[in-house]
Amino acid sequence: MAVEIKYVVVREGEEKMSFASKKEADAWDKMLDLAEAMGEWLTQSPVALEAEQAEALAMWLAQEKDALNTLLKTGQLPKVAAPRAVDKLEEPQAEPRSTKKQSKAA
């Protein structure tokens, strides 16, 4: 029998993600803290967002914090961040993305 050590990120009693290393678990937990703070901040914006939209946007901004940091500091998008960001946004919507490819080919 093998023994495995698993680091689990738990939020409000719910298991969010598990990792093989403490460093990865801590990084994910920190990202979730940032997303939560950004979500609260987004509610103060002049743009009316549904709760789910604000949560998704906050999570994306937290995941892309390095690109956002570069953008804020330099006024320019990092060259590597743009394609990655699009891929991440489209991952949960796998069906519509494949539909778009079919319609482009036709």
C-alpha cells in the first residue's frame, strides 16, 4: 500500500482543489484570496455585473495577475499573456468553441 500526501485547499467547508505540494496549494489559496478581494472591488464599479459574471471576472483577473501587473506598469499587454488568456477563457466553453471552428470552415 502506498502512502500519499495531499494538500487540500478548503473554502467555507468546501474542498476546492488538491495538490501534491504545499507550495502549489498555498499559491492556489493566495490566488483565491485575491479573486475574492477583486470580486468585492468589482461590485463597486460603475458597470453593473451579475454576481456570477463578477466572480468569473475576478477569478480570471487573479489568475492573470502577472499580465495585469505588466499592463498597469507599462501600459502594454505582455506578448505571451494574450493568447494564454483567450485559451483560458474558452476552456470551460468547449462546445461553442468547436462550433465556431466548424462555421469558419464552412
